[in-house]
Amino acid sequence: MEISNEAVLRIAEDMVHTEVDDDIIVMNVNTQNYFEIVGSGASIWRSMSAPIRYGELVERTIKDHEESPEVIRAEVASFLSELVDLGIVEVE
């Protein structure tokens, strides 16, 4: 799934989350499925505490990490596509 830079990302309404150490535990309150988000994924999750444009999220992640921008863009796209496919994140 390709997400446009102008698309707005938001955490789905039926998700709740908490932090445990540096990780994020996310649970769907309807299905009671839960997910653990670790490492740079947790950093990306924290950036989505409020709706955010995809392009802004990518640029913020690039500034926060030492990998090349191309690698970061690819990894962020892959991670967010998975979250969207799982219904954890919504794209507007």
C-alpha cells in the first residue's frame, strides 16, 4: 500500500495503548487482540499521538535516526502499511 505524503494518519478509535519500558502495547478493545511495538516502531507510534501527515512523520523519523533517508522511508512505509492492514492505524 502506498501512502501519499499528504495523507493523515491516526490511531484507530478502538485501539488503546500503554508503554512498558520503551515498548508500546496496543490492544483492540473490540477484538481484544494485542500487539507489541518495539524499537523505532515505538518512536513512530509516539509521533502519532495526534493525527499527523505521513510526510511529516517520515521527516521527523529521518531526523531522529541515523540510517539513510531512503532506508528510513522504506521501513516507515512498510511498518505503517502493516499497521493499516491490521486496522491499528487509519489513513485519511
